[in-house]
Amino acid sequence: MIRAIPTLLVLMTTLATLSAAPRPDPTARLEALLKPFDRDDAPGLSVLVLRAGKPLFARGYGLADLETRVPCSTNTNFRLASVSKQFTAMAILMLVERNQLALDETLTDIFPEFPAYGRAITVRQLLTHTSGLMDYEDKVSAGTALPVLDQDVLRILMRQEGTYFPPGTQYHYSNSGYALLALIVEQRSGQTFAHFLERHIFAPLKMTGTLAYEEGLRAVPHRAFGHSSAAGGFMRTDQSLTSSVLGDGGIYSSVVDLAKWDAALYTSRLVSRKMLQQAFTPAVVTNKPERSYGFGWYLGEYRGLRAIWHSGETRGFRTRLSRFPEKRFTVILLANRSDIVLEGLSLRIVDLALFSDAE
């Protein structure tokens, strides 16, 4: 027993030294992971990693515009595509909390001239992609040259005779539903969708560069232009026929502004915590059983952590915002190139920054 004391002291000293050792700094690993995008001849992306509300890693890579050769920075504004849906959902929740709207109101309650099939479709079903509405993109008239707007989506759907399935019985991801939600915001608030977002979300959160983009009405500051691979290089592919639809994907923002949005989601600045919790509560299982959908957010788990996220894909852009609230950890990736898969990159960043000891 006496002989064991020195050995025990050595073991205790070693353990104390190990426990006091600093955790590995993930910055160098993240730099190595993202180095392929550090080019001055290609479009790129902006990256922001937040831990406890503070930037752990923030940087722009590549060019925001190949023509002007402006580099991407953390203030560069990208078209968010479907990451926009979380703002549309928040606008709806704000109206519900103000008693200007109810989640179980139907399309015909809000738009009296909507066809009879709208009597069975509720606001809640629009939020959760369970309405069964036809995909408006497939119903745009051949030869259409002018950009499709949210109002055009309503007119397209009013020409249809029914839905893919009885409303509320299945999940089917629906840009149509979110275009209608933007119009519902307008109908009940008396403001344009873009103005409602600016007045009630972006301005209060000081998201000064963020906007629902309406061509000709307001310019996007520090704008990234979308690009796609072409003949060994890239070509600008910034807008499509449906890029002007706002409710499903028409918001531009930067990683810096989205950090302010992320911070607000831990508070009751926009809606009560009880109301906000509905957005983060699984409402329907998606076509991937390991993930559910709430109001404007996918919900699941990653390595034992609760995960809340949304991705966006549109012509020339790829975007993703991933939140891990138990660790107050967020990864924001905004890219102006269509040849990048952000889900895997986002999760690799989580691996290196949250689980670096195991890497």
C-alpha cells in the first residue's frame, strides 16, 4: 500500500494535467476543410460558426461576382432560397399571436374566391407542407417570359381542380404553400410582404442588409450573384422564371445578419416563447423518416444533439442554416455556386468544432 502512493500521485498529477489542457482549437481544421474554396477565380461562399452567440469562425471565400471580381465577405448578401421559409413562417406566427390570423383558418376563409378544394386546406397545413397543393412550378404556362410573382402563384392554383392528396394526410414539400403564406401575410396585415418583414423582423433585429428582393424597387447591397458550372469554369445563372416569388425563397441576407436572426430565436423578441416553440415542434414526418418538419424548419438529431435546420437550393445558389440549441451552436453557409453540397460540409464543421476531441 505504501509503495502504491507514488504511483497514485503520478496518476493523479497526469489526470490533472490532462484535464487542465486547453481544448483543441478547431480554427486550423476549419481553414483546411474550406481551403478548396479559397480561390480568386471562382464563386464561393460565406461561413459563420457561432458558439454561445459568439463567432467561432467567420470568413468569406471566393468571389461574389465573377464579372466585377468582388470577393465574398461575411457581409455579402446571398439569395437564401428556401432558407427564406423560416421568415415567412415567423411572419405568420406574429399575425397569429396578434389575433389577426388563426392556424386553422382555411384558404377560402382568407381568399373567398379560391376554388372549393381550398375549404379543406388550413394555414397550419401550408406551414407544414401537408396541404397537397399542386407545385406551381409545374403549372406555369408555356411561353411565360415575365417573372412569376406570389400573386401569379395564387392565380395558377385557382385554375387547378384539386390537390395531390387529401389535405393533412401526407407530406409533400410545397413552394406553392409558402407563396400563399406570403399573400396571407399581406391580406391580414394590410402591408406588402416585403414591407411587413422589413418593419417587423429585419429592422427590429438590425438586419440592415436583409430584404425580400423586388426587382426595380430596391437594390440588394453587397450582392452575390449566382453561378453554375459550365465548360470547365462558371457562368452567371442568377435568376430564373420563379426567382421573384418571395414567400418560398426570395429573401437576400448575409451570415452577419443571420447571426442576429439566430440570436433572436433564443428570445421572445418577435413572438412569445410558447408561440415560437410551435415552429420547433415536429408536426409531420417527412419523406426521410429521421427528420420531421415544424413551421419553416426541419427537425432531427445529429450525434445525439437536437438539430434544427433548413437548406435552400435555387439557380446559382446553395444555402444552409443549422442550429444545435442544446449547445447553442450554429453553422451558417451561404454559397453563390450550384456545385456544392452544403449538408455534408455543415455536418463536417459540426464534427470539427463540437466533437474535435474525437476527431
